Amino acid sequence: MFRRKYSQRLTTAEFWNWWASFKREASNAIESGNSASLESEITAKVSAFDDRLDWEISEGLTARHAFVVTSGGNPETRSLAHRLIADAPEADATFEYHDNRRPQLGVQDTELEVGGVKVDLSLIAVSTKLDESSQVLDIEVYHPMFEMLGDEAIRVAFLFVDWTLGEANVERWIGGLDAVSRRPPNAVDRHSFARAVAELEGQVGGPSWVKLNNPGDERSLDSVFVKMPLKPIDFPLFDRHVRATFDRKSDQVEPDFARIEREFGQICGCALVAIEHRSDEFALHFYVDSEGDSFVFLTKLLAEGSSFHSLQDHMDPQWNTVIDLSISTA
């Protein structure tokens, strides 16, 4: 029960007003085993809100059911899904609400019908390879029927991984994903795959500042400090990049990270993720909520600095600016 749609016609308030009138019908259909009858109605309404979003009704964590409206891993719509679910009704015994797919234990042992073909998900195996620079796993998802599924194979692979790890953990810890019809030599079952991801999470731990030395280019960039690992999924609303430059004092060596994060991050409600050091200046890289007041607060605070020089900003929901910076200086 998930699909793609057309163009935005409903506001957030209109969407949840519709749900309030439809919720009882949805609950009755699910509990009578007739959930398929809901697909066209829910698809039409989610489509009318935004055609780039996906949806799903699954088993809830505390409620009987979970209504999920998700970006489907698309960074450009992550904040949109998050804001929609933030305005959802309070969870009750019947429904809870999420902006990403949750792990669905047991689903991986069932059959999924794809284009009239029944795919036994228990036959899927996954191979992993660590990308040490990004601290993510590149994976190959194998099923003997993927060859006959064609383009649908990659969708099945993504769904399987989402249901195994949860969509948020897929974005945190999975890099490249490919669907293959020949079993890789090191492929393992879903339990071993989930353990491999958990082990990686344990090894990486929480974010910390890492110094990356620049190989030397025309920008005279001495070094870059990046808060690694970079996980945009943990900041779903922070889709606007801000780069502020300051004149560098001759005796200034390394940034006081704690002070900068305290003054800017906590006060302005933004994420400081990188600092560039050059011979004559340094630059701070932030991400902020493009629809909140963070940008105004941040720019005002930055401009008050005695050595403030310039500021540039642009929409960057994928955090490509800082990811590219960290790769080029690693």
C-alpha cells in the first residue's frame, strides 16, 4: 500500500481534516481484512498533498496501526513529510503517525505480489561492503527472481531493507544499494545483515569533530573540521545551507567548537557542521530550517561578530555542499 502521485492541491489542515472523516472507515477496512479497498482513496489524498510522497499503513508500535507518509528517501521532500506528520492528530489506540517506515519484523518472511508475480521475501540475501570514508555500508540485495522483475526489483530491494532496518536507519547507514539476480559470495540473511548495521552504528558512535587536511589547491585552504558522521536524516527540517566567512586573526589556531556550537546552534536552532580554515579567513557552515525563524536569528547573530565578512546561503536538503567539501579534503 504505497505509490506515487501527481500535484499539490491540499493544505496540511485540509489533509488532516479529510483523515479525521476517513479514519474510522480505514480502521474498519483494515480490521475486516479489506485494506486493499483503501488504496485508491489514500493515494488520491496523499497525491493531492504532494505527488512526491509515498504512504503506507503498517503495524503500529503502540497503536494497532501506523499511518506513514514518507519522502521515500528523497531528501528534497524529507522536510515536507516531517512537517505534515508533525501536524498529525495525537496517536490513540487505533492509529499512530510517522514520517518514515518503521522496521516490520516478520514481513520479510512473507510473500510480496509485484506485477502479478509472488516474491518470497525470505529468499532475499544481502552482501555488505564498508565505505570507510563515509562510514556507511554499500549493499547488494539478492533474490533469484529479481531478473524477471526488471525495474521493479530495485523497489522490492528498497522495501525489504526499509522493513528490516527502518527507513531512517537506511538513510543513516546505507550508502549504495543495488538489486542483483546472482547471489554474491558473502551474502547473508536479514538477521545477519541487521547485526552488521548495528555493529557499524556501535563502532561509529555519536558525532564528533574530525580534522581533514587539505592537499593544497588554489583556495589556500589550510584545513577543514567536519562534524562526522554527517547524517541529514537526524535533522529533517534543516534544508538550507549557510556559509559565513570571518577575517582570521593571525594568532588563531583551532576553533573553539564548544563555544561556537553553544552560541550559534543552541541560540539559533541550527546545526553547525563544518569549519574551513584559510590563511586569512575562516568559514562556518550551518544548516537551518528554511521555513522557520532560524535563518533570521542566525544571520543577525553572525553579522554582530566583529570580524564578520560575508554570507552565502542556498537550499541544500541533501547537504551536498558539506559532503562534497569533506570528500574533497579527506
